[in-house]
Amino acid sequence: MVSDLGNALVYKGVNSLMLYNLKEVISDDFLGIISGFFSDDNIEEIMHDGVGCVKVYHAQFGMCETNVTLSSTDVDGMISKAVAFNGKVLSDSMRLFDGTLPDGSRINVVLPPVAVNGSAITIRKFKKHVMTACDLVNSGVMNQEVCAFLWCCLDGLGHRPANILFSGGTSSGKTTLLNALSLFIPFKSRIVTIEDTPELRMPFSNIVRLETSFEPLIDMDMLLRNTLRMRPDRIVVGEVRGAECKSLFTAMNTGHQGCMGTIHANDARETIEKVVNPPMDVPSVMLKALDLIVMVARKNVGGKITRVITEISEVGGFENDVPRLNTIYTFDANKGELRRTGVPSKIRAKISEACGMAPADFDRILRERTGVIDNLCRLRLDVSGFKKAVDEASGF
């Protein structure tokens, strides 16, 4: 076990060389000796399997082992504090627990006898640094043109914001992408977010953050239906999984533009299949209100595993009641980048019509905004500086 005066070592595999040293590890009252891992923003998840050393998932190195081990006293104390912090009480009937830590990180606990080797703890860290769209461009998630296109879709050029689902596998970066792109929403907008566990961090003054509750039972669908009475300009659902999906599409179909959410799926077609089948059960006819599906995944680009947007598709119409997808951007595995397919974009036409402009004017604004993004990416502004620059460039 690492003492208060020791160092936490991070290894890539049991027998490989040390990757780096987390110095000055100081045990705090809540997290104990694993608190040192919270000082590195590149460490995304911290895991205790019940036995053995603590593992971490590193943004660059992937799954790593450490020289840190937890005693049963360490584990029990951490769990008790986390449960109490979330307003719950440990009981024999509680074998599974989801909650948040004081810094906003997400914690999942599985207790014996369900966890055979002892209490299992998984912590999804809450990043101290809120990422901007330019941070994602600079890290290779998307290029400047795709970023500018999504900017045009998010703000709708002041007239017709798009309804978007961000889709991908576990830990693919859906929420990070949604949160970063939310900075393109006009600052004056009234936003309501709905989450099981608070993860979104949007720097807006007129924002209402709603969270589900077990006692009393208030689920996401109840919150979403209540949101419709709160005069939202934007509705953002952290993760769409069940009946709330139909309520979200009801909102889209009744004039609530600029709705966003995340969903687990491997491609755009699978996203649609999940939406129209149980437990979501959205009628196919309602899909016409969905403007974009943005797929994100982990890919091997240049020998390095990185998060990238792999596809941007639209619901192009229906053939025998089956939604037809138009893919407007797709990932070129040979070049390791997203490229245009040449398929005409429906949201481009919708935004142009709402603004009373020709599609050629949309293209001109897209080129201008691509240049703005290119400049902002070189400046590497913080969140407030980036938001101010975007609002000034938007002009409304």
C-alpha cells in the first residue's frame, strides 16, 4: 500500500516498465489513497476488482496496473462515505449502488455475494478541464470543417437548430462530445438537462439541471414530460435508454428544436433499430423530426487508439415504413479522417429555408466558420474565452 509519503506508480501490464510516477500522493478523508489518481486528468477510470491492485484506464496508455492496493478497511470506508454522500443507507438488500463523488465523478459499486471476489468499485472521473470543440479538433476527434458544420447545426444560424442523437459504445466519448458542442448553443438559450448521474457541465446562466431519483421514484420519462412545461429552448438528455426516448421524440415533433441526447449503439442503423424497438418503442413516423445521428468510437489512427467521429447521418426518408439513412460524413480508415460523402444534406436545406437564404449562402457561412474554428484551435482558449469568441462570430 502506498503511504501518504509514497508515490503511486502506473504500469502498462504486470511485467512491463513503469510508465510514470504520480508524485506527492496525499490521502484525503473521502477517497483515501486513490485520491492521487484524481490529479491526472488523463486517467479516466479507476477500478478496484475486489482483489489485487487498483487498475486505471489512461487516455493515452489504455488499461494500466498500479502499485496501489486497498485493504478491506479502505474499501468499506470509501463505500460507506459514497453511499452516505448520496443520501442513502447501506443495507443487506443493497448489492448494487450508483452515485456521484464530491467532485462530480461517477461511482459504481457491486457488493458481495454478487461480487464474488469482494466489493468491486468503478469510478468514472469527472474531468477538471471542460473540453471545448477546439480541444476535440486538436485531439483528432473531428476536423475543422466537421466542427463548423456541427456549429451551424447546433445554433441553426439563429433560426432552425437541429435535433441530434450522439451515439456510440461505452466510453466512446458521447457525453464529452455533446458537452463540448453545447458551447455552440446561443448563450441566451434556456436549457434543461436530464440525467441519471450529473455529468454535463454547460456554462450557461439560464440552465435547469434535473436528476432522477429512486426515493421517491422520479425517472427520466417523468422529468422529460415535466420539462415540456418549463418553456425550454433546448432539452438535453444525458442518456436515452427507455420510455423517455418516446417523450423526447414527442418534444421534437411538437416544435421543440435543438433537442439532444446520447444513446448506446455501434452505428447509425443500429441507433435507429434501438429507437424504434422496445424498450424505447418510438413510432417510425416520429423519426422525421430527428435531424442528425453523430457516431463516435475508439479507432486505431496512426497506431494510436483515439476517439473519433466515425459517421454523421440523417434520416433521409422512408421506404416501406423503414427509415432510410443518408450518410453525409463518413470515416475514411485509410486516411484516418472524416470526409464528405457528397450526399446532399437535408438539415442544410432546412436551415437555409428557415433563414430565407439559398443553400449556397449556408455553404459560404460554413466556409467562414471553418476558418474561425481553425483560428480558435490555434489560440487554445479556455471555455469562457472560446464561448465568447463563438458568440461574437455567430452574430446573434
